[in-house]
Amino acid sequence: MTTSARQRRPRRDALANRDRILEHAERVFAEEGLDVSLHRLGEDLGMGIGTVYRHFPTRNDLLLGLYHRFQERVDEAGDALTGIEDSYERVVAFIDQTVQFSLDVPVARAVGVRVQRLFPSEVRVSPTASVVAQAVEEGKAAGTIRADVDVTDVASLAGMLADLVWVREPERSVVLPRMRALVLDALRPEGTPRPDLPATPVSMTELTRLAHRNRMQP
């Protein structure tokens, strides 16, 4: 083995350990909250606490690492939007991506809130925002998106839909598609044909129960 190869191996091992810590923390934090100790994470992984501390001296540093990891996923998803030619469909894809991300990474919102408080200078706007902004302007020019819509409106609507992922099944499969259809209708210019709303709405009794008792906690 060459000297350079021997020097590279610890680096690969270190990166692998860092990824293992982040992946495990993502799962545990989603299930048990953000205050699980570094000692507990190290024990779960069969990893010495010194190894954990070398990568993340404090739990706050670990949360920041998770935040950056989540941002990378958002950026990668945003890159995929550029391959969608139709501007309106690009906006729809962004909305669906936002919802799916909340489903796939349920702890992301809680991590983002904590990082905003602890490390405000680390919080940034994803490059995806400019991709969506361009799609909105192109859609407005093409007449497929109402003329008074702004990219911040689209981002807000996507966030509102993403909030609905905390509704438990089976109600989520009713509520989320209907709200998605209404959101998409809100983006269309007046006079554009609207498809029928999917599914049957929940009753007021069910809605009241959802509001008070049937929300998953991030």
C-alpha cells in the first residue's frame, strides 16, 4: 500500500462514520425528539463516544450537520426540476417535492426550527427558489399561471400542504389530495377549466377530531 493510499483510508473511514452518525440521528430524532444524547447515539452504533465527538462536539453541531444534509437533498431535488420543460408542471413538481420531502424526512422541520434559533447565519435560501421563480414568471407569461402570483406564494402554499403530512392515515389520503387540487386551482388563471376534486371530503366531526387529536408530532 502506498503512502498516499494509507493517508486516504482514514479519511474514507471518517466520512463513513460521519454518515452513519447522521443517518442514525435522523431516524432516532424523528422517533424520539431532538434531545437524544450523543452518548446514546454512539452506544446504538457501537461507536466510541470519542469518535462521535470528533465529528460533532455537541448535539447542536450534530443538528447543524443534519440541516446541511437536508439542504443538500433539497438542492438535488431542485436540480431535477430544470429538466421539466413546461413551466406550470415545474411549479407543480416543486410543490409535490416539498410534500414528499416532509413525508420522507419528518424530522427536517424540527431540525430547521432549532438551527434557525441556534445558527441563524447558517440558514440560507435554496438555489431551488430561483428555479421556481423562473418557472412562475414563465408560466405567467404563457398564461398558465395567474398574473398576480409570486414565487413566495408558491413556496407558502407548498409549505401549507407539507404541514398536512402530519395527519395520520387513512384521513391523510383524503385530505391531502383534495387540498393539493385546491392549491393548484388557486394558481390557475381565471377561466381555466378545473378538474373535479379527488376523493370525498371528511366530515366536520372527522375534521374536528383531526384538529385536536389526530396529528403526528414532528
